[in-house]
Amino acid sequence: MEELKDNPFAPYEKQITVADRKKIIAPMLVELREAHHLSQRAVAELLEVSPQTYNGWEKCRNEPPIEHLVRLSFLYGISLDTLCGRNLFVIPTKDNMNSELDKMRQQINELQKKLDMEDCPPEQRQQMQALLDSLRIVVRTAQDVNAQRSEVVAP
């Protein structure tokens, strides 16, 4: 804990290198560009950079500067956290996994209550009920797997 007072970025700096950051951002750029049916040249033009520069970002040769990351996040309608893979740094433990699964179970139960109170066509009700039942199975299976796995220890 003393280490965090000296350097608040210590956990991040120990977990990820420049090369790692490039490996996280590059595939995200490719996936987002392709999902939006854009060419590298088109994105480069929108960002006002050369196609070679943009290609370097997708090929892990260089990191995009922050101003371009911001523009990319707006272009694709996602947060910088998502673009930079920040959600990858959550270290799963049995406790936080159980907590997330409990939240999912509660959301499923809330949806079930709404479905029970809704007046909708029988076919639509059957489809929605099948979906909720499938979600319950997924959550139950994940809980079983989580109960059997050993505790993940942070590096």
C-alpha cells in the first residue's frame, strides 16, 4: 500500500508495458473499423493522418496519441476505457465473480416479474420466457464452475 502513495500508477505500470498496450489497442482498432465497414484509408482521412500512420497503429508498430484515441472513441461511439481495454485489468476472484453472478440473477428475476405483469402475445411471452430460462442456466453453470475453480491470485 505504501507503494501506491509513492506512485499511484504502480499497479498499472507493473501489469502492462508499451508493447502490451499496443497489443491491446491494435486489435480493437481493427475490430471497430471492420464493424463499421471502414477502410484504413477512410479512418486515416477522418483522423487527418497518413494511411501508413494509421496502419502502424493497427499493426502494433506505434501507439495512437491521446488526441486520436479521443477522436476514435467518438467515431465509434465507445468510451476511452473500452477502446484502451481498461476492462481487461479486472482481476477475477471467486468473490467478485459471485457478486457479478448474483447481480445477473437479480436482473433476471426483475425481468421475470416484469414479464409476469406484462400483457403480451403468447408467442412473444414464450420466447421471452425461453430466453430468461436460458439465462438462468448460464448463470447457474457459471456459478458451478466458479465454485469449483481455485482462487485466482493477483500478480
